[in-house]
Amino acid sequence: MSEYPAKLNTGYYRVRTDWNDDASQLGAYKLLANAKAKCDENPGSYVFAEDGTVIYPAEEPTTREENAEEKPVTDLPEENTSEEDSAVEGEQPSEGTPVEEFPPAEPLPDAIAYGKLKTLMNIRKAPSLDAEVVAVYAKNSIVDVLEHCGDWLKIKCPEAEDGVAYVLNAEDAYAFVGREVYTVAPGDNLWRISERKLGSGVHYTEIRALNGLTSNCILIGMKLLLP
């Protein structure tokens, strides 16, 4: 896959189930390994190049176990085969040669809230419309909100190099925001969820409004924001 770089400077690797269906998009990534990881998490999806070419999985895809060693990368190329930079097999650092060590990354703080995107949204490196787009999230994507920054939400973003990015939410126009995420289980309905999680079933209308639902119909596995 040498024709497809590990990290794109322009454009995105897009993960979709159907190239011609924008709504099927699960994410857009600068890093190929992150796009492939998202694809692996969603059987039936594919990684597309900007021209719509399927570049992953291969015609004979390997199993998840065979791909277990492949991890998303940050800013390193997938592989380096140049003689100048390649290590010789079996070669060990000579005694007294210092080995550079890097401290572990600081863990991100816990989410203070959760957001559900009302539409397809650009996720940006900084809280500005001029900032670089690091990913594109589909409608109804759930994001962990770390901080309210005026018209922007600071969120956890695995596609960003530091794990943090921003999404616009001026006047609450682009995302619903709640304090908790609930996954619908068998036997649930909005009244029962409200009764169990909010103390009274009468708050079911608040759950419906917070999630942009037009009816009381919910599906097993659906993720709902709670007020």
C-alpha cells in the first residue's frame, strides 16, 4: 500500500459502508492506521481513498486476530524500509549508549458531559473556523465533552495527535449535550428509563427532546443522552 501514505497532508481516508452514501460514513481520518482500526471495529465498512477507491480491507481480509498487532499511530509512518534508517537484525546498542526514553502521555481528564451531534460536523484542532480539520464525525456521533469553550465544545478526539479537539456548538445548534449516556437494553422504554435514571417516568419527554427523537420509539443498543 505504498501509494497510500500513513498520514495525509490533504484530504481524508473515509470509513463508510457505501461510498455513494454520505450518511454511512463512520469517520474521516488523516492517519491510515486509525481509519483501518475504525473499519475493523465496524464489520461491513471499508476505507476509501479520496477518489472512492476501496483500499481496506483487502480482497481476502485477515481476521481480527491476525490484525491484533496493528495499532493506530500518531505521527510516525507505517513502516520505514530505507537502508539508512533500518536497524540490522540482532544489532544491540553498544554499552554506554544512552537510550532515549519518553515519558508516558498525561491521561485526559474525565468527561464533564456528553454530546450527540445533530449533523455531520468538522472536528477542528482549535476552537476556530480557521483551524485545521482533524476528523469529520457523522450525525448522531457521541462525543466526550471535556470543557465548554464559548461557542465550542472541547472533546476527546483519538484522531488528534494530543487526543483533544473542538466542535462548534454555537447557540446549541449542532449538538445535544447531556450529563450521561445510556444504552437501551431489552425491555426498555422511555418511561422506564426516565423512572430508573431520573427518579420519575414523567421526565421521558426531556429524554426525547434531548436526543432529537420525534416519537417514543427506541431500539436496543441505541445510545441516549440523559439530562
